[in-house]
Amino acid sequence: MNAPVNASGSASEVAQPIGGADPSWRVVRLHRPATPGETPALRFTLEDGAWAWLVGPPGSGKGAALDAIAAVRPLLGAQLEVFNRAVERLGRAERQALRRRIGVVTADFDPFAAFTVGDVASLPARAAGRPRREVAARTQEVLAWVGLKGQATRPARDLDREGAWRLALARALAAAPDLLLACSPGRDLAAPARQALMRLMQQAHAAGISVLVADVAPLEGGPAGSLIRVSPPQGAAA
């Protein structure tokens, strides 16, 4: 089954250094200079349609970088552009518009424990102000695609961990984003289930979505995207 996305782009397997890509193709441009004895430098550009692995040990700031890209919280000392816009210069409405173009894969559903599977999956599309009928159709489509067909009325808290990660991906894709971010997707799953989740993400990427995955290392057998290494701050646990 094809990924239920409405994005388009040219695939690339290289995350170019800053200044090495045509600006019209930049999805993310990040430069955080090194702080002596504290944080290492982090510098990369993600092009439209690319898949990249942001890898490093625990404590290296991978999750903080993804939060900054998703306009959740700033990355101290960093220059960051997303879709050719300087994030720190965006107003509230512009940040909200930016977030609607980004899908974030996280299986932390504690705030939605009382919600149904369909409620969780439809949140981004509803937040984007899509018509109710379109939201309902889109929700059914993405749930079926991730393997949760017929479970829209089931409480989200009743899903096992594999189901929770599949729902996380459905929610991330519900509003047809241009960029998909994931931090250690399927980290608590057995290898076959994690690889199945990764294959779904690869299908979304093949449909034109840019993907940035943060993890301690690329998943064995996963897509051969570009590799961006992040070093931990001095004294951080490895």
C-alpha cells in the first residue's frame, strides 16, 4: 500500500554542509558553534526529500536538536532555518504554521490516555483546521495504512507498544507533513517490529517526505541515508 501522504520532492541521500545546497532545496539548516568544554559544534543542512540519521550517544543533544527544528524549544546558541525561515524570528502564528508542516513520531501518549485511537491520530489534522469530513477520511486512511484499521474507537491506552508506535506514526502523518522527525523510533520494540515500523517510515519517505531520525546509531537494515554525527558535551554520559 502506498504511503498516505500529499507531499512531493526529489530524493537525496546527502545532508549537505551549510552553504553547500541551493536554498530552494533546504528543509533544515542548523549551525550550533562549539562552546569550549561544554557543547560540540553541530552543523548540517537537510535537503528536500532526503533521509538523514542524526546519531550520537545519550546526552549528545539529539533530542534537543529535534525539538528546536519542530519549534518546540530553542537550541541555545544555534542558528536554525526550517523551510528557509529563521525559526528565532518567527512570531507565534508563524511558528504554529511551521509546526503544521512537521510530523513528530513519539509514542508518549500520557497526555492522551483517555483519548481513542482515532482522536489521537486526528489531532494534527484537526489542529490544522481541516474540514471535519476530510479529517475523518484522513484518519481512517492513515490508521489503515499503519495497520490499525477498525481500531479508531479503541482507547489509545489499550494498545501494546508496537501499536502505540504505529499510532505515533499515523498521528505524525495525519496532516500530510513535509518533514518527519523521529527520536529513536521503536526503541522499546523487538527487532522485527522495529524494522516493520521503519519500513512504514521508508514508504512515507519514498512518497516525498523529508525524514530526520535521531538515534544512537542507524538501524541495522534501515535506509542508507546520510549520517550526521553528534558528539556529547565534555563529561556527559556515553
